[in-house]
Amino acid sequence: MLKHRTIESVIKKADTHFKALLLTGTRQVGKTTVLKNLVNDNRTYITLDDMLSLKMAKEDPYLFFQTYKLPLLIDEIQYAPELFSHIKMLIDKGVEPGQVWMTGSQQFLLMKGVSESLAGRLVVLELMGFSIYEQEGKGSLQKPFLPSPEPPGILSRKSLAETNRIIWKGSFPEITLKDDDTWAMFYGSYVKTYIERDVRQLINIGNELAFYNFMKVIAARTGQELNLTDISNTMDISLNTIKSWLSVLQTSGIVYLLQPYYENITKRVVKRPKLYFLDTGLCAYLTDWTTPETLASGAMSGAMFETFVVSEIIKSYKHNGLHPPFYYYRDSNQVEIDLLIFQNGVFYPIEIKRTATPDRKMIKHFPVLESFGKKVGYGSLICLTDNVFPLSREVNAISIWDI
């Protein structure tokens, strides 16, 4: 069954203004499906997974564009960066908007090619897995989340058991539409393909098992402040190798690094980012939580809930074509705010707790924002509550289904 994605309206709008469009995102999030669903009859589809098309693209790009006429949809463009300079020439000749659509799953290679050949000539959008809006068939209604006195109230409430299952299962379109008993098979195959194809093309990892173990170590630290030295010591692998491997996970859309906010206020402010996996199903697989029940009752339940909330808020921005203006705050006095959305000079604070009984003490650190000298907007405590209710005149407690 076709589930419409939030990003579809952004693509349609961009298509009227930009001559080329690049849709990026990690493997199997549905990039090709989204664009194919928007294709009209006269657009030619080419995948560079096909060896004949790839050979022509790499060895004779001029012949490639003689063979395949505009408008085009080129899938997995990162395999043939040789095409970028020819796309630039086509654009500079004055073709109509929307003539070249591309997808790619390796942002490092793509951005390198774009910066060298196509900077300023195309729009780049990023797709993640299904958001909770898209899973419910309400993708067109999702807006970038911002705390407010009156949440949207669009999504239907889910039971605790169903919420746990959604977090555990993950957001890749293919797995959301399948039975739970295919979960381990799907993620096992996904990790194998990701390492063998995407990782190997980015770096010479040498030891695939070591990289797999690195993914497991990183997954166990989702929702935590990132300490690369600790990871290096734990794995007995050099710090430079750990940095390189982390960069691969980040640029290929597996993890997100939430940067700390500081403005020379105090030297006591923490300056290391927090790490989040962008798919909780993949994270659960790597950390060996094999059922929703064991995950919900395990030691990582709180971190996984926080990871889920952060990833959903990120989707609400990226799927609307926006860059998430996010930070977190923590200092040596253990004053912490899980998420700060900084927009138009205003801070919107968010705390995330896996609890059904929110308490005003959980937002006690919000007043620290006043020391930043910037305006503080409405705040939210996102939790497992059944109802929206105020914790103060400036903060309410809401469910994940209220974002």
C-alpha cells in the first residue's frame, strides 16, 4: 500500500524552481519509490545498479546523455560522479526546471561531487525512514515540530505496548510493512549490505567484523554524550580510526550528532556532542534487544525512547526540506536540557522522559536559558502521558503522539 511522504510537496515545489534535484538518504529509506511515484510518463528512469548503464556513465558520460534524453531520473548517482560535470553543462545551457532528478545513498561522495560541479545549481533534500505521521498515512499533514501551548493533535493515541513495538521495529519502509518475525532477518541483511557496499566504497575498512563490532559499541551509546577516547580504549582501536569510522556512520545517515550549545558563557559547559541512531530498529538489533518487551523493560529503554523522539523531530524538519536547528545543553553542575530548538533568535526547550507521570521537577533546568541573553519560547516535556497538561505557564507535558 502506497504511503505518501511529507517530502513529496517539497519536491513538487522545488521542481518548479530548480533544474536539478538530488534526494539523499541512507539505504532503503524509500528515495527511489518517492520519486517514481511523482514521475510522469515522459521521464526516463535509469539505475546505476545496472552494470551496462554504469559502464556508459563512467566511461562515456557524453554518450550517456545522448542515449538517455531529458527529463531523467538517475538512481544511485554516487556510483558515477563523472556525470556531475555533464549535468552542470546541461544546466548551464538553459534547460527547463525539473529536468534532472537524482538519488544517492552516500552523502560524502555526493556532496564532494556537488561542491565541485553543481554548487548553487540544484536543490539537495534528505529522506529518512517513515515518520510516525507517514506510518499513519498522514505525511502531508506533518509540520516542523515546535513546542506550543496547543499541540497539533493529528495522530491517534497508541497504547504503551504499541508504542514500544513501533520503537523496536524501526522506520525503514520495508520492515514497517512486514510481520515482526522478519525483523532480525531484515536488519541482519541490511547491516551486511551496508558494510559490504556503502562502507567499503567510502573507506578501506580491512576488517568487516571490527567495523560491525564498532557499530554495536556505538549503538549501545545512543542518547549519550560521545566520548571517542573511551570507545577507542574499549575497542583497542586507534582514535583516528574511530573518528574515521564514526564519520562514515554520520555521512551515510546512520547516526546523528547533536551539538552542544555554548556561547562563551562558562568554561564548565560540556562541548562534546550527543550521539543518536536515526533508526531505533537498527539500534535495537545491534544491541541485541530481540523483542519489544525486552527492549521496553531493559536498561536502554530510556535512551531508546529519547532516541526515538529526537529522530522523529529531526524527520519533521528534514522531510519539510529544512535543516534542523538543534542543540542540547549540559554543564559540569549536571544542569541539562535534552533538546534546544533555536529559531529566529528564540530558544524552545524540550525534555524527554520515558514516564507516564510527568512532574514539574523534570523541567527544573529550563530557567538556565535566561542566562544566555536570548528570548526563551514555549517548552515541552515529551513523555508517555495520555493527556496534554501544563507544567507551568510556559511548558506543557505532551505525548510522543502530540508532536
